[in-house]
Amino acid sequence: MPDKDKDNIEKQVDDAVHTSFRLFRSAISVVLGVLLSVLLVCAVAGCVVVGAFAIYLANNVDKNVDDIVLVTEQGAGTATKIFYYDSDGNLVEDESQRLSSEGNSFWVSYENIPENLVNAFVAIEDKRFWDHNGFDFITTVKAVAKFLLPLGKSGGGSTITQQLIKNVTGDDEYTIQRKVNEIFKAMELEKQVGDKTKIIESYLNVIYLSQGVYGVQEAAHTYFNKDVSELSLLECASIAAITQSPTKWDPIINPDNNKSRRKDILTAMYTQGLITKAEYDDAYDATLVIDRSETESVSLGTTSWYTDAVINEAVELLAKKYNVTTRIATQMLYNGGYSIVTAQ
């Protein structure tokens, strides 16, 4: 091939390569331009959405936790007094009609709750309880992922503080608005109370534990005929197992289910360093003994028919005023040290 023709071919090849490169570079520029435009639009849209959400939160989120704070401030034995007017028009207390939960199963202080019982609930319900501010980002993200993706059962994500709020208010509506309110209330509650032990004390005194039982003290009497302070590790795990689904995990109605659940709790306690290997081994396959020899309701004292009517009305007023359940209002009445003036 003549050198001239060879040079022409090489030149044509070079021109083709340069042309292809220019076209490729132009295409890349176009693609990058489109991507940058899309990213810019997304960024602007994201800012708008975040801004709108922030405005929404500022205008719609309910962070009022006065009702729950009242519950955390109560304790056992602060009597509510009933007053009446005597024949001379003087206001007199009817000491025989005092309303107090002292000595019964209504409320138990944190100091009298076994460490194993506290740890059992924390291990299975909210293992970062002592570290978070009422809201656990990690478990919430996991719960959302389970809900949106086929990763198994949905649920979880609620901290013990959030569960306390739900139990006190009785508000368990399944909406995003309620959940957002609950999260912000949980953070506000921990900020106002400032004491984790008061949060978990209240939680352990108001949770429903099947068999018509509320609170760990009453559960200890109902299932094991003993004071909560006397519970063994196995019994603590058994009670903690109930709360997730009371009927399903009830140790009387569904003993096999309760056994499976309490084994999970013992394993969680061991892996989280809350019990020793020896304690874990002793309790894991141990037989749970239910003692219902004295399962009658604990008396709150004898009151007259008139006082009963006063109590019912007072409970209704408290429930309405503080937006709490009837059960919580009853606890508040018997532990809150109120003064009730009657028309008697």
C-alpha cells in the first residue's frame, strides 16, 4: 500500500477516534447535567418537605405530659381524705373513709422492686432504656423497616417511656400522628421527670399483666402469692414475659408460651450481662410453680355507699381532667393525697 494511502487511512482513524471521544464527552456532560439537575430538584424538594414537616410538627405535635408527670410523682400510701359538713356547718374529715393504697397491691416503690424484675423488662422491652432520652432511634428504624419491607413481623420500636405514655392515656390508635406525638412526649417526659427510676417505677405499676392484673405487685400476689420483693429470677422472667401479649403469654392460660418467652428473656438478660452464667443455667429449665392459694382481690378498705359514689365521680373527673384511663385515675385518687369535700 502506498505511503500516501496509508497516511490517509491513519488520519481517518484518528479523526474517527477524536469524533467519538467528543461525542462521548458531550454525552457524559449531558448525563451529568441531567443528574445534577435532578439532584438539585431533589435537594430543593427535600428542603421543602423538611421545612413543611418542621412547620407541621411545630403546629400539630402535642408535647403536653402533665398527666404522665402526675403519675410518676405519686407513690404508695399518700391518702386521699373525705370531708363532710357537721350539723354546725363545720368541715370535718371522715377518718374512717380515707382512701389509701398503703399495704395493698396498688403501687410499689422502685426500691422494693427486685433488680432482676427491672432488668427482665429492660432486657426484653427496651435494652437501651438507661441510655436514651425516651426515644430509641435504632429500634424505631428497625421497626419501620420491618413494616415497609418483608422482614418478618412488624412491631416493636416503642421504648418503655413510650409504653408508659400509652398505658397512662389509653391512646393506642395506630396512626403516624399518634406515634409522632408519643415520641415527642416521651422525650419531654424524661426531660421533665429527670429520673429514669421514676419512669420505670411508674411503668411497672401500670402495665396490664393478664388475669385482670395491673402492675407487678398485684401480679406477684396473683401468680405466686408473695410480695413482689420476694420474687425469684424465674418468677421475674415469667411476669416480664406477659406484657407483650397478656393472654398469649399468660403463665396460667398458656404455660408453654410463657415458658418459651421467659427463656428468651433469660437469654437476653445473660447476653446483656444482667445475670451470671450460673443464674442463667439454674433458671433456664427450672419449673415455674404457680401459687393461687390466695388470689382474691386485695381490699382497699370498707367504704359506705355514699363514699363509693363519691369515689366513682372523683375517678371520672380525674380521668377527664388529666386525659388518663379510669384505672390510672383510680390509682391517682388512692395515691395522690387529694381532699374531697362532699355534700354530705
